[in-house]
Amino acid sequence: QVQLAESGGGLVQAGGSLRLSCAASGRTFSNYVMGWFRQAPGKEREFVATINWSGGITYYADSVKGRFTISRDNAKNTVYLQMNNLKPEDTAVYYCAAVRRGTATTIKYEYDYWGQGTQVTVSS
């Protein structure tokens, strides 16, 4: 059982940076694959990044490769998304997700637990 709470969203200028945090509760946090998804108004929720138990394997959507970095600190029960060189098309609600499995997944319906989301707005 995991409860997730995102923070760190806000309004930034294009080219700026934000770091999102996802604080998790649960006694076996280190056994969970974690992911970040985002959803813009009127669009489907889409995959952004995922990270395995140890943090040694990560995957990214093509649209954010080279700009975003996912990481985790299991001792702090926290996963992060560092977002650099932000673009207006990055504007969305960003969601943290978790699933107890051994392999990272980019598929949203395979995640069992979700945070409530944090708004990221990038102005041009």
C-alpha cells in the first residue's frame, strides 16, 4: 500500500527549470517502480519517465529526453523529476505513480497508485 503526494509545480518562463517531488508512504517503498505522467487539458494522460527499484534503470518519453531527469531516494521515500529547459508544450498536470513490480513500465494502466497531481505552467 502506497500513498503519494506531489509538490514543486508552479509557473515558469520558457527555458526555466523546476524540480517536482513525490513523497510516498509505505513500508516497502524501495520495492516499487515509480513513474511520472502528465495530462494537458482535453488530452490523454501521457507517459513522461519511469525508474526501477534501485534507480539504475530509467526510461523517458522522446519529448523530454535530454531535458528531464527522474531519480529516487528510497531512504527518504521520495522520487524526483528534474525538468530543465522547459517549453510551453510541457504545460500540464504532472502525476506521480507507483506499482509493486520488478520492471519499469511506461503504460499508465499498469500503475496501481496515483498522486493528485501538481500543475506546471510554462509561459512563452
